[in-house]
Amino acid sequence: MRIVVHCVLVSLLSCLFASSQNTSKLTNVKKIYIGDLGREEGSDLVREKLRLALMKSDRFAVVEKPESADAVLTGVAGVERRYHNAVSTNPATGNISGSGGTSFAGIGVLRLVDVRSEETIWVFEYKRGFSLGSASSRVANKTVEKLLKDAKAADRQSGGLQSK
């Protein structure tokens, strides 16, 4: 019960911070270094898919060294493997049948940290949903979609760079 209450409290605080975050500092971010994304299964794959999606965006450049970046994207991301199975018995014949499989779900809580001030300037929590494609691609794509949306809004408010 304490774990459930703790998870709910953390989620509420994350939502509160996410809805009140000041994204105006995103206008100054042009170069991003993708930092450590934790030790979750698939974290390296999510990291590389984030790199590809950011590079395709034309809004951000991805750099190989944190000291070359305006901000560092870090947090926890990956995939969660779930096994499921079912066994049933036919009461008329006594035959036993079963089925099973593996499914994957994406996980992600990411933040963008300004290199100079070490201030968190943007946060994103991936919400699971139905989608075709891999779980790792969905985490990366949803993260970049939200970052681009917020950066575009910040650019519009400041009258700065217009993202595509």
C-alpha cells in the first residue's frame, strides 16, 4: 500500500512540475548531448533512436561530448518485458491446451538539463498507449515529438527560431 501511495505521489508531483515547467529556455538549446538513460533493458536502443529522431528534426543537433552541448537529455528509458500464458482444460475431453507469449512496453522519464546552469529545463514522462511498431521507437518518438512541440512553442513566444 505504501508503494502505491508513493507511486501516485511521485506521478502527481511529476505532472505538477511538467504542467508548470518554464519551457522558454528551450529557445537557447540548439545542441543536445544524450546522456545516460539508466540500466533498463533496451536503454541503449532507445538512446540511439532518440539520436536519430533528434537528428531528423532539423531543430536540434546531437553532439558526442557533453561539453559541446547546450543541454543534456538524461533520465530513465527502456522497455519492459512481460510474459503471459494461459492453460485451459476441456471438461468434455480432458485435453489440456495452452498458449503464451512475450510483450514489450516502453518506459521513460526524461529530462533536459541546461549545461551551464545545471537546471532542469524540460521534463517528459512517457505514457504507454497502443501503437504499432516497437516499444523503443515509441518512447523515442513520443519524447522527441513533445520536445519539438515545446521548443516550437517557446520559439514562437520569444520570437526566435521557428522550428519546422
